[in-house]
Amino acid sequence: MSIEVTRNFLLWCTIINYGILLVWFLFFALGHDWIQSIHGRWFRLSGDQFDALHYAGMAIFKIGIILFNLVPFIVLCIIS
């Protein structure tokens, strides 16, 4: 696999993952009460716990995107 193919792969992974993160945020921001009512049937979470879990999940996902997709993409751009 060439550097160009790997770089394109990482670029598309970054774009798709940020798209997923954006959809997650939009669902959370616009459908907060609906999502919380669905999760409330399965888990006993207060509103603050629910918010904290989602924000932490989004933060961990974003850090993963940066570490595993964006940084390697930038490195390959620099060395090319």
C-alpha cells in the first residue's frame, strides 16, 4: 500500500468519523429529552449523569479520531 493510498484512507476515515460525531451531537442537542426517555427505560440515570456520559463519550470519540486518524494523516502529509 502506498503512502498516497494510506493518506487518502486516513483522510476519509477522519471525515466519516467527524460526520458520525456531528450526527451524535445533533441527535443529543435536538433530541435530548427523547433520547433520555429511551435510555431511562434501560438504565437508571439522572439528567446530569446522562449528560455527563454523553459528553464524555463524545470527548473520548473525538480524542480517538484525532489520535488514530488525524495525526497519522498529518504525519503522512508532512513526510510526503
